[in-house]
Amino acid sequence: MSQPLLLLGNKRYSSWSLRGYLALTAAGLAFDEKVIPLFQPDTHAQIAEIAPNAPAKVPLLVIDGHVIWDTMAIMEFAAENSRAGRLWPEDKFARAHARSVAAEMHAGFSALRENVPMNLDRMDSYTPPAQDVQADIDRIFQIWRQCRTRYQDKGPYLFGTLSMADVAFAPVLVRLKSRSIPMDTTCKAYADAAWNMPGFAKWREDAAQEIWIIGQ
């Protein structure tokens, strides 16, 4: 298998790209990366030039002529080919639970996504969010507390050891930090652990060095 190529959007802003990157990093897989600036006239053309038969979206993983373009599919591929141990829980019910919360994150929380975009440059003082945004935040914290209560004896992540569920929620950490959303002790401890998952520090370092910034 040749070295995979992962197409990414700007690291400051692309929440989906962050998931793809952390999935491969957590799995211990080597890959090349290419960042394609978002919201530019030629963004879609640049993606289509590399993967003409896939949707012109990021992240997008190219391996030996094969293209994987859905973030959950990239996460599953990384888990199946992991060189760093299991990335879904071993117990079948815990594994189903982890896939359930990852899928809920993948498909839901539209109010939070729309009103609190991922932005690693932003750090506002706390202002109470709109009711629908707060409802999304409350549900996320409920998931975190339920997982940590059930699996806390296995490690600091949602299901004890690092899993793709943590990868799925990683961009939420950026969204919540950017608005100084308060957390209880359980959620804060989990957020601190997840903030330091493999690859996340390097991603933030790269984001800080990006020249292209929205609005410029």
C-alpha cells in the first residue's frame, strides 16, 4: 500500500478535517497531507483534480487509487487498519454505545454547528448561548457524563481508552473553548484529556502557522 494522502481544509476552521486527521493519527498510520484553503473560487476544482469521482469535500483520503470521502468511513478505515491497538471498545455493547454517540455527533447538533463554528483563533468571554445551542451543549455534556460514569475505571477518555468516539467529539472541544462554555468537573476532566489526544497538539501548532484567515 502506498503512502495515503489526506486532503484537508484549513486547520483553524475545518472540523471534519480535524476528525479525519486525528483518526489516522490515533491509528498510528503514516500519511501525507495536503491542505486546500476553503471558501476559495478554486477550492472544489483543487479537490476534483485529485479525486474527480468523489464529492469535492474534505477530508478525503486517497490510497492506491481508492478514495474514502466520508469522515465516518475514514474513521472506520483507520480503526480497521490501526497499528496502535483497538480504536473501538472491545466489549460489543460498549462498542455499539461508542458507535452510537459518534454517529449522533456526526449527524446532529446542528444549532451548535451553525452558531458556534470551529475557530482555533477565537477565545470569547462567556455569554449564555441561544436556547437551541444550549440544548445541544446540554446533550453533549449528558453523553460525556454517562460515558465517563460507566467507563471511568478504564481510563480518561469517553470509553476509558482512546476511541473513535473521542475523535468524533474533538472539534466540539474547540467550539466550547472558543466561547468559554462552563463545564462541571466530570466534563472538564474529559475535555482536558481529549484536548491532549495524539495529534491534536500538532494540529493546533499547524493551525497557528496558517497564513490564510477567513475574512482576509
